[in-house]
Amino acid sequence: MNERIPVRVVTECEEITIEVERGVVLRDALLDHGFSVYGTVSQYANCGGRGLCATCTVEVDPAPEPTHWHDAAAVRFGYPRLSCCIEVEEPLTVRLLDKHVWGQVLPRQATPE
């Protein structure tokens, strides 16, 4: 019997919890549940989950240790994590990022006080 792990997905509009089989790649789980990890262009032109194009970035908490060189570089330089390089092994919260050109992530806008 495969164990199912809760993954809370946070978008600009909603928060929803999905159940994911342990060991499934986060990118694949998100896409299978109808969540896009890509921008407008990169949804058509990407590396297919091989950790090469850096367009499937997400924020994840708790952040697992990186296992891929590209994801390790993201951690080292403070960039979002690559969803194609994260296997779901424990409950996670994933925030999908607003992407623009290619996989570009723009800084968050400050909220007026």
C-alpha cells in the first residue's frame, strides 16, 4: 500500500491540500492536480522535468535538502526551489509563484499599510 502525503498548495487565489504518493516528484504531482509551475512561454518550452531550465520554481516549506546540482545552486543563492528536483517524502506547503517571461519571478510587491 502506497502512503499518501498531504501537500498544501498556495496560489494567489486559494489554498488547497492535495494528497500525493510518497516519492512522487513535486512537479509531476502539481501538474497532475492541475497546477501549473510554469510561466506563459515555459509551459510549452521547458526541459520536461530534468532540472535544466529552472522554470518550474516554487517556494516550499519545509525545504528538503537539494539532491540535484541545479537545485543546490538555487538554495545556495537564495532562489526558489525546482519542483522537478523535489520528491515528496513528508508534508509540505508549496507556494506557486507568479511568473512572467520564461521562468522569471518578479519580486513580491509590498503591501500598503
